[in-house]
Amino acid sequence: MGGTEHLTVRREGATLVLTLNRPEARNALSIAMLVGLYDGWLEADADDSVRSVVLTGAGGSFCAGMDLKALAGQGMEGEQHRDRLKADPDLHWKAMLRHHRPRKPVIAAVEGHCVAGGTEMLQGTDIRVAGETATFGLFEVRRGLFPIGGSTVRLPRQIPRTHALEMLLTGRPYSAREAAAIGLIGHVVPAGTALDRALEIAERVNACAPLAVEAVKASVYEAAELTEADGLAAELARGWPVFDTDDAKEGARAFAEKRPPVYRRA
């Protein structure tokens, strides 16, 4: 199991929990964090015993975005990982889910600050839970910057365009309740309990047939980039093979026998 000094990895049953672990900087992105994140996504993809991923932050924050000191040319912690960035110049975008989509469901558990790059990375997750004191926002325009983590493309596809443009053009903070009202997150829970709720959701996902879950997730994202007619055709192509799996047969048997199914990814 991987991890770095700024990204911890642990297992909770069939769930891989990735924790941004730089609380003294409100989990601002560092080289070590980016390398650990990307390795975590690859680990989840490669391990068939992992059925879901929870992404969260340590110390009461999710992620405050990129380390601005690094952007100003003042260096960055984790120099020992810099060779990974040189070997793969796209690694940081893959880590932030801009150029990589894990095949397993990713559930975000947000507390505290989830702003700038944090909100951009959030858009790459599938299900989102936030503590009621969490804060969201894309502050880049206030600093003369551009939210190049994908927000000008993804955000208007995930929430109504008027809300997306207000968030992008004003750079103002949003409360968890506001974020839920515009559809950026799905659940608001008491502060400090976002991870617990995310793990509960993950357990429900884990109880389902993994081949079906992965196919459904892939179909949703694939169809979003197609016309309705092409999307429906792609859905059939991806969905019909699921009915021939051992998982599908097990689901039918378990239903008939009135017992919980035991899925084996076959």
C-alpha cells in the first residue's frame, strides 16, 4: 500500500481511503501529495478487491488548492519526488482527476476548506459529502489566475450554467448549504462526520456487483459526451455483457433464495 508524507492510504474493508495529509497548510497541494494521489488512483484501479475509494483531508480541511509559494517560485516540499513529475509531466493533472478517471466510484468527504484546486479536484469525484461548516469556491480570478484544473469545462456540465459562471467569475466562497443547493455536493452532514457518511455510502456501493457498478459509472461519463442517440447505443454495448456475468447470475440466485449476494467479479 502506497502513500507519501502528504498522502496517507488505508483500507476500510473494500474501500481505499486516500487522505490529503498536510493539515498545517490546509492540505494545499504539494509534490508529495500529487505523487501520492496518482499512485492511490492507480492502486485502486489495479486491485480488484478495492470496490470504492474515499478521498478526504486531515486536520479539518479538504484542500486549499495549489501551494501559492511554489507558484511564486519559492520552492516546494517533497523535492525527492520531483523526478516523478519530470518522468510524467502530466502526473499532476492525473492526480487531480483532470486527466484520469478511476474506474472505481470515488466518494469525497469534505470538511473545512475545499477551495481553488480543492474545488477543481472535487469535480473529478463521483459522490460528494460535506460537513456543514465546509467552504467551497474558485478564487482564481481574485488572484489574477485561471482555474485551469478543468472548472471552466466541467463545472457548467455539473451544475446549472448560471451558478457555474457566478462561482467562476466572482471568486466568492460558498457554504456547504449553498453548494448543495446548486448541486455541487449531494449531502450536508454535521461537521466532523463527512468521512463517516462517505464510508457508509461506500459500503452500500461495495455491497453491489462490482462489474455492474464499474460499467454503470463508465456509461454515465461516456454518455455525457455523446448525443442521446449515440449514448443509448453505447449504453447497450456496455450494459448487455453485464447480464452474462457470474455476478448477474449470483444476483438472481440470491434474490430467489432471499439472501445477500456474494459477488466475485466474474
